[in-house]
Amino acid sequence: MVAHITQPNRQIATNIIMLLAGAVVTQAFTLVALLLTARYLGIDAYGQYTASYTLLSQAVILLNFGLDTWLLREGAKSKQLLIQTASDSLLYKLLLAGPWLILVTIVATYLNPEVYLSAIIWVVALGFILQSIGTLIQTVFKSQLHNGITFWLQIVNSGILLLLTWWLTQKNSGLAEFVWARTISLAGMAALGLYFFKQHYVFQPSWGHLRGVIRHSAPFFMAEALSYIYATADVTIIAIWLGKTDVGIYGPVIVLLNAIQIIPTAIHSVMLPVLSRAYHTAPATTRKPALLLIAGLGMIGFGLSSLTFILAEPLINLLYGPAFHQSAVILMLLSPIIGLKNLNFAFGTILTAINRQRDRVMAQTIIAVANVGLNLLIVNKYGVMGVALVYLITEFGLVIGYGSFAWRNSQGFRFLVIR
């Protein structure tokens, strides 16, 4: 009996460690590449770089359509279902890729042609198409807890990006060259991912399944769309209303905050299929890992928030240089975001695992609308600091929303400690 319990726990721990290792190395490589890019391009050009990738990260949600999260959940149930779902998801992405690229290029340059340059945006869009393919393949292997392959896919992407970025800083390079470097690195990940998939599975897409795929992934699409809009609307609003210089000041803070999220992201990728499988087979067994997930991520988040607040100014000066000194104040203000996001990762993972995606969407809808509305209301008057404060307030609101829904819907697996 002990061996029966220990082995799955050991497998979970191994997969978390593997994902964390890949995530740490990937984030380290990516962060160094972005730091080199920022230092080389300067505040204004880096503002255009950040604004372009942020806007397209919002638009790529339509291309992904929640398929990766849905696949991560459903793929844990059956290998045959995994292969069919992955094949159908890839077919959807390939069919939409061309029209999506044309549309986002037109819309982006219309919003602010001084920030979103047409010659840059389409290259960024191409990169996101390749990224969408690569992340889909990663999700296939994550759902089966084969994270050794996921590790190498992440390393290839970030490693190529770092090498190309360093090479570009040694010559007379411009914004376009740095964007192409990122797209080439994503192409490497997509190509290697397709190779690994072909070695393990067989693509078997079905035109007749597309409607069902879209219908089943729709709730996940809504959750992701609202989450991305909420998490990145501030950068886009700053880019459109305040311009590239303010994005260049605010962007580095968001890069650092996102880099710090490697731990909850890795844990989420492992625990979602684990909790989903447990809830599907024996709901009562979901309680303990769910509680451990909340407690663990909560403690990690509190520690990282405290360190970030204390080290904000030396961290910005060390990584970005004196030119970005205004970013340090914003980083101090937003340091609690790390702890709040960790809790939201935990509650969000639980809600998805117990098939309460609609509750996630409801909470995210309220918060996303509040976030965008408040930002539009204050951006011209209070600038970047006002936008940062709105981010902090709405993230706290999301904790309350997610937490209350997780509490309410946990009766089936005895999630609550006290009744």
C-alpha cells in the first residue's frame, strides 16, 4: 500500500522538478536575452518591442482558443483521446493562422502606427503562430507527464533566442533584427516539437471534429482571453495612450514579474492533470493535494513578494541600468502581485480540475472589465503609477473571486478543512 501511494507522489515530484528545471533555465535565458535587448535598444525602441509582443500575446488567444488548457485537462484521461484532440487542435490552428496574421497586422498598425510598426508586427505575428504550434506539442507531453521532452523544447527556444540576441548586440542591429531573432527561436521549438510528436504519436485530424473541438474548448478560451486581457491590458493601454517611452519604463517591471512566475506556472502544469485525474476517478482524493497546492504556492508567493520589494531598486539598476531607474518604484508597488498571482494559480488550477471553468470565467469577466475600465479612467490623469495601482487592486479582487468559487464548489471532494 505504501509503495502504491509513494510511486505516484514520486512521479509528481519528479515532473515538478523537471518542469521547474526547464522553466528556470528557460526564464533565465529569456530574461538575459530581454535584458540585452533593452540595454541595446534603449527605452523608446524597447517600448515598441514590448508593446508589440504584448498586443500580439493578447491576439494569439484567438488562435489558441483555449485548446492548450483543454488538452492538458482532457489528455490526462486517455491516450487515444489525447492524440485525436491534439491532431484536431493543430488542424484548427493551421487553418486560422494565415487570416489571423493578416488581421492582427492591420489592426495593430491602425491603433498606433508610431508604436506598432507594420514591418515589425507581421514578424511578431509569425513568431506567435510558431509559438502556438510549439506550446500545443508541449501540452501533449505535459498531459502524459513526459516532461523530459518539454524540458528540451523550452531549452531550444530560449537557447537560440539568447545566442542570437547576444550576436546581434555585437553588430549594428536594429529593432527588426531582434524581432526576427525571437521568431527564428520559436521556429526551432515548433520544428523540434513536431519531430518529437511524430516519433511518439500519429497525427489523425478530423474535419468533422472541428465543431466539437471549438465547442468544448470555448470555456477555456473565455478564461484565457479574460486572463490575458486583464494581465496585459495595462501595457497596451499605456502604449496607445501614453506612448513608447512610458511602455519602456513600465515594460521591464512586467518582464521581471512574469519571470518570477516560473514556479507557479510549472506547478500548475503538473498539478492540473494530476488533480483532474484524481477528481475524475476518486473525488475524495483531490482534497489533500488541493490544500497542499494552496498552502505551498501561498508561502512561496509571500517570500518572493518580500524579496522583490526589498531588492527592487538594486535589481532594476543591475539588470537594466540607470536609464530605467523609474521602473524601480513601479516594481516596489507591484511586488505584492507575486503573492496574489500564486494564490490565483492555485485556485484557478483547482477550479479547472473540478470542471468549474464557468466560475473562472465569471470571476475573470468582472475583474477584466473593472481593470480595463479603471485604467481607461485614470491613465491620462495618473499615468503609469495609476495603472500599476489598478493592477494591484484588481489582482486582489481576483483572489477573492477565485477563492470564493473554489470554497463553494469543493463539497464533492471534501476540500474544506472545517465544515
